[in-house]
Amino acid sequence: MDIIETIKEQIENNDILLYMKGSPNQPQCGFSARTVQALMACGERFAYVDILTNPEIRSNLPGYANWPTFPQLWVKGELIGGCDIVTEMFENGELQTLIKEAAAAQQA
């Protein structure tokens, strides 16, 4: 399967998806760690892809997403952004609402 098709499938099949360095339990960079903390504080399950163990995704996702850095949070097929955007959204309450709505839609 083409790597772009793999990326599209991951995004389509996971309502809340984080492309990150490492795993939620062992983030491998500070930006991924801060993003995971904000997501986990929302209290909903989310999928993740460790780009360090997936070099093809790491090299192709920035072009697909038109977003050069990691982590990348995708919700309901839409790129939300990276660490700074996710952190800001968490601080003003937007992230919690977005994540709760996505999780509710996923369970319905």
C-alpha cells in the first residue's frame, strides 16, 4: 500500500489521532509530551502513531498535511495543529469540547 494511502486510512479510521515522537507513555520529545498531557487531560481515548518507528510516515506526512512539524493532532479527519495550538486550545477550553464531541460521535 502506498504510504499516502496508509496516512489517509489512519486519519479516516481514527476520530482522534496524534502523530507524535514516541508513545503517550514514553514521549520522545517535549512537544509530544505537552501535547499528550493536554489530550490525556481531556479524558478520552485517542490513537497515536509513533513517527520515530515509522520513518516513511515521518517523511511524507508533512507534505500531505502541509504542516512541517510534529506532533500533529487530527480530529475527525481535520488537522488541528501542533503542540502550541493544542496547548492553547486546552488552556481556553476549546480542546476539551472538540475531543468530547469527537469521542461522543465515535461511540454513537
